[in-house]
Amino acid sequence: MRATVLTGHGGPDDLEVQERPDPPVAAGEVRVAVKAAGVNFADVMATQGLYPDAPKPPCVIGYEFAGEVETVGPGVEDFDVGDQVFGMTMFGGYAELVTVPATDVFPKPAAFSLEQAAALPVNYATALAALVVMGGLAAGQRVLVHAAAGGVGIAATQIAKEAGAEIFGTASASKHEVIRAQGVDHPIDYRSFDFEEEVRRLTGGEGVDLVIDATGPTNFRKDYRLLRSGGKMVMYGASEVTAGKGMISRQSLSALIRMPLAATPWWKSFGVMNENKGVFGLNLLDWWKEEGLVRIGGLLEAGLERGAFNPVVDRTFPFEEAGEAHQFILSRQNVGKVLLAP
């Protein structure tokens, strides 16, 4: 099979297409012919050696996909050859074939293309974990979604809108029309304004009930200050550390050094109690390793049954242009999901 292989930690330029052996299929597994694979910030960080869960190069990264079942292993009864599915994999998604446990794939919704289905697993599972499981978002609450035009941001906006929340979203000014259409009530141009000051102005100084943020320590402290009593913030990434191409930049190094002091769990415990605020850390891959996707997968399936999700795909790049796909994300150009296709 053909696969996009990460050959080192020099950044997106270290991605190249190679021939690799077809993955075997064991009992309880299915092998899927991949038609589209999702590109995520975890993959971008892996190319720079900043994602500890990623395998060592040379390796195949990518941990979500959509395609057609090509082989069914012994004991699998829920899927047949030819079924269109989407799912997650512990990396290996940037390949023509991927083998996964049958429990980690879902039938493709009839209303979605395979490209849209490939945009579902990571974005919507992350948003559901942050907003629903950890955040407990309820109608009438205020939620701040950073990078509201990104894949997770759009998913979170759709989920928060259905819940009846008031949504504040950060994005560059050129993307405000798009995020308004998705349901953001208050778009904030983070490049021209201090989002903390804007949220305070828009809320009359009250702040918000929930913040979800994957940017890094520069914003985390502001997020925490914006929480009103009973508020929660969920940190699920650190895109700030991927500012440079290839080697870690001075800005990235500074962000890494400041990460331990960006939130509050150990160094300000009494303050957290007195301020009635909560801080959560979310790593979807670690959660998945620990207990599978039972809780979050159930929420995902329920949302699909209600027709609550509408995944947005920005661009699909061929495997040979995986490096360009990563640069597209790094440059913050995307609105919605970026995909790779064989």
C-alpha cells in the first residue's frame, strides 16, 4: 500500500509517500480502504517531535479516516466488505489501508460524503468531551470557543448552539461571516482586539461559564480570569508551540516553559477553591487508550441520529501534498477540516 510517512522531526517537509506492507487483519478487526484521512494539530506537532504519543520516525501518523471496509476479520458481525465507515486509529491513518478494531469504526451517515465523515471523529469527539462531559454545558450559559473557524471550533459551535448557549468565538476578521453562519453570537477578532477585554465588554464584566482552548499558555491565564463563579476552562492543545517550521522557535520554547504555570491545578489550589472555578485538561488519545470511546462515542452517535452535526471540510490534499496540508493549518488559513486523500 501507499502511505505518507514521517521520516524525521524536521517539520512538514519530512512527510513523503512510500510503499509499505499492507496491515494484517486479526480477529475482531476490519481493514478499511481509506478514501479520506483527517489532519489534526496532533499530527502537525508530531512532525516537530512535540507530540509524545506519536510513534518514532519513520512512521505513519494520522488518527482518523473514512473509507470502505476491505477485509473483515473473524468474529466481526456488524460490518461487511463494502460498507462505508469512519473511525479512529492509534495513528496510521495517512495510508491507503488501515486496520482497526471493529469497535472503533462507525457506519457512515447516509447524508454525509466520505470526506465529511472523515471530519467527524476527532473534531466532534473532542468538542463533546470538552463541552458536554467535562464542561456540563447547559442552556443559557456563555461559552467562549477559541479558533472558532477550525475543525473543533466549528464542531463545538454546533454543539453549543444546539444546547442553547450564548457563544463567543475568536477568529480572524475574514472568517467572522463563516462562524456567524455556524452559530457564533459574538465573533471576536483576536488579531485586532484583546479577546479578554472584548468578552468583558460584551458581558458587562461578568465573564463566561465555559472556555475551550487549544492555543496555549498566552491565552490560558486570560481564559481563567474570564470565568465567573462556577466556570470551567478546558485546555485540549497548545497550537502556540507549533508557531515555527521545523526546529522549535523561540516563541515555541517560551510557550513550553510557561505551560506548567499557565493554569492552576497544583500551584494555586486554595485560590481555585476560593474563586469557585475549575480547570480541565483534555487529551482525547489518552482518554481513548484508557477506556475506549464508549462514553464519547455514544454521544457522537446520538448527535448523528438527531442530525445535530454538519462537518465542514475546507480542503482535501493528495498524499503527495501532505506537507502543504500541514503548512495550510500552521498558517491558520483553514475554515473547517483539512483532509488527505490517496
